[in-house]
Amino acid sequence: MTKKMVIMLIIVGVIFGGIFGYMGFRSYMMKKYMSAGGTPTVTVSATTAVMEEWQPQISAVGTLRALRGVDVANEIAGLVQSVNFKSGDNVKAGRLLVQLNADADIAQLQTLTAARDLSKTVYERNKKQFLAQAVSRASLEADAADLKVKQAQVAQQEAQVIKKTIRAPFAGRLGISSVNPGQYLNAGEKIVTLQALDSIYIDFYLPQQELSRIAVGQAVVAGTDTYPNKKFNGRISAVSPKVDLQTRNVQIEAVLANSRHELLPGMYATIKVQSGKPERYLTIPRAAVTFNPYGETVYIVEEKGQSQAGKPSLAVRQAFVTLGPARGDQVAILKGIKEHERVVTSGQLKLKHGSPVVINNAAPPSNDPHPAPRDP
């Protein structure tokens, strides 16, 4: 019995010795940690929240359409006599494009013209004889009717000859054509596309709730991935009077300046409609916001006394914020921080409320309201 008690006392002594030893070691390490400065200082980048003017915008994606565009075609069938353009030419209105063989039509026109002239001569002669009561009124009226028929036949044949000459209906750029001299064209066959490009339409759709913010004449700015660093200005030219029953969207048409013909029909473009008067918002970089399931937060940099070197000692305070609209790399803050407060823009993953920090803005995150893609 005495032996068992001794063993138990030894075991209990070892256990308590371990506990007290661990507590003493932890106390020693805590003192050493505190003497070394406590929580380690985190290097972050930071920026100041400032009030900036924002232009309210409505964004959409649209499709470009030529101000005037048509597939030039022949109205009547015929054999191609000459092709008077090259693919891709810029042409003026009335420029001769294709001449169909019209020899037979011209010969027929000459025949009809001669018949008309003869009919006119007969009518003029019988008119004088009628005044001299040498011919009857019925005979004169028959001559007049015959002259009108001959004149109509000439006019019809002239139109037939004119249709053998295909001209550009308006100024623009020609597309690619495979029509060649000697080729027979059926009526209505496409010869070449013609697109007017000095200005260009962009068609886009907006939800019906945006109608109150849209009006003809409003300024728009469009951009394409083809020219990522260039913006194209224009204005709304028309608003559809009908809302689509399926999508509840309304079609909007705007006209963009395109003097260098960089925009082409069929391209898509992003478009921003300048809507309403500019507003002022407290603005910070998006990178400063930490998104969590329980809300959005930022780390605000505050001074906490002075360091041993005599410089201000900085620490962070975590604060919930209410976000407003966003533009580019920036976001508006409606509630949660004040103007001129500094917020952390990088290094948040290492922070917690009260963490000491040092600021290094050697490589701050982007803070561009209108960022553009850059070449790698």
C-alpha cells in the first residue's frame, strides 16, 4: 500500500511540475515577446479618402450600324461591260460603278425616238390643217394620242438604258466584289456593299427604369476592344417609342463621330451615357475594400502616440463601410469613413483590428477612374 502511494505521489508531482513549468515558460516567453515590441509591425500601402466629382453614367453594350448602308444591285439583268471601281474604294455619290451592255437597248431607243419625232411632225402638220379646216378634230386627236404613246415609249426605253448604268447612291466606302466584265448578272444580284462611315450609329438597349434618365441629345462615349485606348464621342439620336414585351428593354440609337472610319458596321462597343448632373462622392480605391459575408470593411490608419525614434506610431482600425457607385478602379463610400482619413490599400490579409503598421507606397494599387487595357 505504501509503495502504491509513493508511485501516485510521484506521478502527481510530475504532472503538477509539468503544469507549473509550462506556465512559467509561457510567462517567460510572453515577457520576452512584449519586450521585443508585441504584435509585429505590418508594411502596407495607404491612400487618403478624398471628395471627387462623379459624372453619373449608364453603361451598356451596343452594335454599330452604318449611317447609310446598302448592297448595290442591278435592277435589270444584263451582261457586265465594265467594272469601274476597286474593292475598298471610297466613292462619291453618283460615281459610276458598273456598266451593263446596253447596245440593243440604245438601238431600240433610237428607233423609238425616230418614231416619236415622226409622230410629232405629223401632229404639228395636222394641227395647222385643222386650223384651216382641212382635217377633222377626230383625226387631230388621234394624232395627239399617237404622239403621247410614242413619247411614253421613248421615256420607258430611256429608263431602261439608264438602269444599265449602276452608280453609287451616296458617298461611302465600297466592300469587296467579285463581279467581272463579261459576267451575266440576274436582276437584283448583289454587286458590292456600300457603307457611309463618316458617322456611324450604335444601337443598344436599356431597362425601362432608365427611361427617365434618357433623352435625345444626351452625350455618349463609346469604346471598343479594337482601339482600347481611344474613346468615340456622340449623342443619342432616337429613343424607341416601344418597350420590348419579353425583356422590358427599350432600344436606343446614338450617332458617333467616325471621321477616320475606324468603326465599322457590325462591331460591338461598350457605351456610357452621361446622365444627370455631376455629383461629389468620398472616393477610395476598390483595392482598399475587403469584402466579407458579413459586410464590407476597410482598415483606417490612425496615429497611436510616438515610436522610440520620435516618429508617429501608426495602427489600423477596422471599420464597416457602405459602398456607393463604382467607376474603374475607384468606389464611392456613402458611410463609414470621413474625408482625409487614410485607408490601407494593400496588405490587408496580414492585418487585424489594432495592428501596428508602417506605410510604404512604393508600389500602390491602381486608382484610375477610367482604366484602359495595357500591353503585357
